[in-house]
Amino acid sequence: MKRFWNSLNIAFSMYSRLPAAQCSWSEENMKYVMCFFPWIGIVIGALCLGWDALAAHLAFRDPLRNVGLMLIPLAVSGGIHLDGLLDTADAMSSWRPREKRLEILKDSHAGAFAVIACAAYFFLLYAVLDTVRGELVKVYVFTFAVSRSLSGFSVVTFPKASAQGTVAGFSKSAQTRIIQAACAVYLLLCAAGMLRLQPVCGAAGLAGAFLTFAWYRHMAMKHFGGINGDLAGCFLSVCELVMPLCMAAAELLAG
């Protein structure tokens, strides 16, 4: 039980700004980190659901409500996944050989394409969240656990772009089959919840998630030779935009 507790704390201290107990980042303690990564998504989803309810109760104007939904995931994660999206945008826009693209991913400076990608991402997300209302919000909050379940699955399954880095370190220490099974269970539970609440919109959101997952693997293998932390963060950020976009589109078409 101590190993699971330590893995939980490492997951929350690494991938969120939520309080976590101090523990050693030993290989033994890192075995099950990805099992608890989706739990952060559950917390984010709960906070977003609470914020939407508060906004409705206090009759907040739409901009305040939408911006709150945008900033909660960013505040909880500390921007670690968005950083991956921006680094990937710079690397992909360079049109350089694989080795140079990997160097760009490691560069701490933000280029012009990262700034453009950031602005475009938040404009699109704002527009999408403006259409996610009522019962659809209850489906939307599952996206944060779905994206992290798929991301955690990829960390222990997909080839790595480099033997160095956080993802390679977690993968090396991980109990692969247990993490794969845990992530699969999370996905099944999320899918059941989404489909039960709104079958059409839930199915559309899940389709968007798996299409993004397929794109992520193809992009990582073709352009980088595998995944790393930045690419995993890029996938997670894109997935959390594509899923509500697909849900909103399905609701519009069904209505």
C-alpha cells in the first residue's frame, strides 16, 4: 500500500499543483504513477462541474463562466501540458530534420509559432465552451479523465523518442500491464458514464478522443521517432479541445 500511496503523491506533485505528501522519487515509488494520473482529471472535472453550477446559480455572464472553465484545468495542472503543446507547435513548424525537432522540444524558449498556437488554442476553446451548456457539461467533465487515461496508456506503451526524460523514466520504472489495465478500466468507466448521460454526444466525444490518439501516435512516430513528455502534453491538450468540439457538433446536428 505504501508504494501505491507514494505513486499517488508523485503523480499529483508532478502533474498538478494540488497538495501532495513528500516522498522519494525512487524507481520503486514510481512504478504505479500513471495509474493515478487520471485521478487529476477527476479533480479537474469535479471543479469544472462545480464552477458551472456556481456560475448558473449566481447568474454569471457568459465570458466569466467560460474563462473560468478554461482556467481551472490550467491552474490545476500548472500549465505543464500546455507547455508541451507549444513546444510541439514550434518543433513541427520548423520543418527541420528529426534531430533538430527533438532539440526544439527541449528548448525552454517560446518561438513565434508557440505564441500563435497558444492564442489559437484558447480562442477555439473559448468558442467551444460557449456551446457546452446544460446537460452537456456533465458529459464534458469526463474529458479530463479520458485524456489522461489515454496519455498514461501511451507513456507505457508507445516507443520513446529518447532514452532520457520524464516519460522514459516513468516508463522504465512502470508496471506496464497494471497501468495499461488501470487506464483501460478508467476509459471504460468514463465511456459508460458519457454514453449513459448523452449517448450521441458521448459517442462523438469518445470518437474525437480516439481519433486524436491515433493522430498523436502517427505524428510522434513519423516526426519524432516516438513520444516524450512534450508530445504527451500536446496530445492531452488537443484531446481536451477536440472532445468537447465533437460533442458540441453532435448536439448541433442532433438538434
